[in-house]
Amino acid sequence: MLSVEEYTRQAKMCMRCTFCKFIDLNWVKSLRFSRQCPIDTKHAFNLYSPHGLLHSALAELDGSLEFTPKLMDALYKCTLCGACDARCKRNLDIEVLQVIENLRIRCVEQGKGPMPEHKVMADNIRKTHNEYGKPHEDRQKWVGDVKPAKKADIVYFVGCNSAYKQPELARNTAKILKSTGTNFMLLADEWCAGNYVIATGQVDLARELAEHNVKAIEESGAKTVITSSAEVYKSLKVDFPRLLGKSTEDMPYTPLHITEYLDQLMQDGKLSFKKKVDMKITYHDPCNLGRLSEPWQEWVPNYVRVIPIGKVWRRSDRGIYDAPRNILKGIPGIELVEMERNRSNAWCAGSCGGTEIAFPDFALWSAGERIEEAQATGADAIVTASPDVKELLTKAVKAKKVKMAVYDITEIILKAI
């Protein structure tokens, strides 16, 4: 949450170079897969672009632009995937993503936003502590014959999607942890992590969710929190500290994605895969696990002329890219092939930023673009590390009527154990 002064400073720095629309030329392999901004690629109109939204932010600040339906359409179709932010910081170090996020916050504060579908999501969370409006008492219904410990040093934070929509992914994660001899517990009262709440500018509710979940983690006594959801991971590592005015390192727990945890076990010689999985696959980097997952450092703006003092830049090069790939490469029979846009250059599948909730057709188009890129590798399957992304990619495969399997990485790991 930027101050008005910092918000203005960052927005004014945009020089409309349009580099934010394309991946760095050093990594371009073809014209077909050279673009990186979903809304710009789809609409090809200045408002529907990172620099268009930054200049809209300035216009809204000086009163020459209001939150019209067209501005809100562009603002909330943006997936907040962070591709523009990563690209800009190879040149100008502008906080592009934070400006767009703060524009959404201003939209909500003025009573214009978020989109109606986002309000329904927020109401569901207030009533039932999950975005789908399902009974809160069913949150641990997925457990079945999996028996978490009553007390452990590690907490498994499940997340709404795995708890309610794809419970098999929650069971997969629990079985994998059990197979490695990891003693883990569940939170007594887990609430929605609020990834899409803060993304849509609903900061007050997002902070309430952060405060509740952090308190629940502290009361559990656990020092490590593991999740298999990219969205929950980003909330634990970035959003919670940010909402509470802290840095990631100051939080009372260490957040780990399941791939980080298993990769470390592999490096320590405590995990190896015995079963062969004959499959040619490509890996999709979820935005929330890759570009957006770098540690958050709380910083009070301090400049000497134009030079920020003491700021640690989040340039998307410290995301979780290697761990999932190390695991997949360690499974006998797996042939891993990369898409042209990968790691910090990965194309957004469309589920970020609450976009799919309000604009499902646009999100499906974005996911379809990713499926076409995956097909170009000759892979039999696309693997990701996010329940939300897996769900959307599966829809895209069906919509495009192509032969390609979609897996969450926990499904592949379980085949190999």
C-alpha cells in the first residue's frame, strides 16, 4: 500500500517505452510467443496495458479521469501477473504492479470497485471463511483416512481450492508428507488466505484474514508452514507481512511451498523417487509461485534526489523456479521440455488477480494461449504447482479440444513415490 506521494512518484516515472508488453529481446525465440501482457495482447488498446493503467492512475489522481465502466474493465481484467513489473525493472525500476494494485484500492475506497463477482466472493468469505460460500465445518472434510498430528512443528495450510474443490490435491500433499516421514498438523481454524481479496483492492478484509491466520499459526506453536497452493504461498510470504507492516523475515513462521520442502529433502539425500513415470512434460510457472513470491521487505520511502536508500528490489529473479524443475528432473522416466516463455518470462494462465472470477472468458482465453505454447513443445502433459491454475488449464484443454493432460505437481510426485 503506497502513500499518495510514492504512488504518484512511481506512476510519473513511466515513459511509455512499451517494453512492458514484450519479454526481453534476449529471450525472444519467436514472434508468436514474444508478448507477455495478456490484456494488451487481447485488446491492443493503450488503456489495456501496464503503461495505460499507470497513466490512468495519474489522470484519476488529478481529477481528469473517473472510475468509468471502461476503466474498471481494463483495471480488473489485468491479471496482476507481474510480467510487466519484472520487465520494467530490467530498465527503469518502476513499481508498476504496486501502482496498479493501489489504483484498485482507490477504486474500492471510492465505492466504485471491485467488480460485482468480487463482492460476492468477499461476502462468502465474511460468512463462511472461504471464497465459495461452502460450510466452514467442511473445510477438513478432505482428510479421510489421512491422519495429521495433533501437535507438530510443521503446519500444512491447505487453502480454499484444495479443501473444497479439488480435495484430492490436499490428500496428495498429505500423503507425500507422510511418505517422507514428515510430522505435520492442520490449523484448528484455517480461513481463506485472501489472495484474491487483496488483489481486488479489498484491503480491510484482506488484513482481517491475515491477522486471523497469523494468530492461528502462532497459537499452533508451529514454526514452518507448508502449502501446495501457489496462491496461499504468496499470501503467507508476501501479502501477510505487507498487510501487517512487516517484512517476510519478521513473520513468526517460515513459509515453504511443498516443492521447496521436497527439493531440500532431495538435496539432503533424504528423498529419492523409485517409480518410473514415462512422460514428456512441460512445466508452467504459476505467477504466484514465480514472479510474485519474492520475500517482502517493508520500506519507508527515503530518497537522495532520485536514488532510493535501503530498498531491496523485487525483480522477479528470486522466485521459486528451480525447486519444481529439480523434482521433475529427479523422477525416472520424466522428460522435461521448456516452453519458450518460462520462469520470470512465463505467460500468465489467467487465474491471477481475481480476473477469472469476474472475467472467466478472458481468463479462459489466456489459459488457451498457454496451452498452445505447451503444445508447441511436443509435450504430452503440462504440469503446474497451483490448484487454481490446474483447474483453469484443464478447462482450456477441454475448450480447445486438444489432447494434452494437465497435472498438479503433487499428482506426478505421488506417481513416483
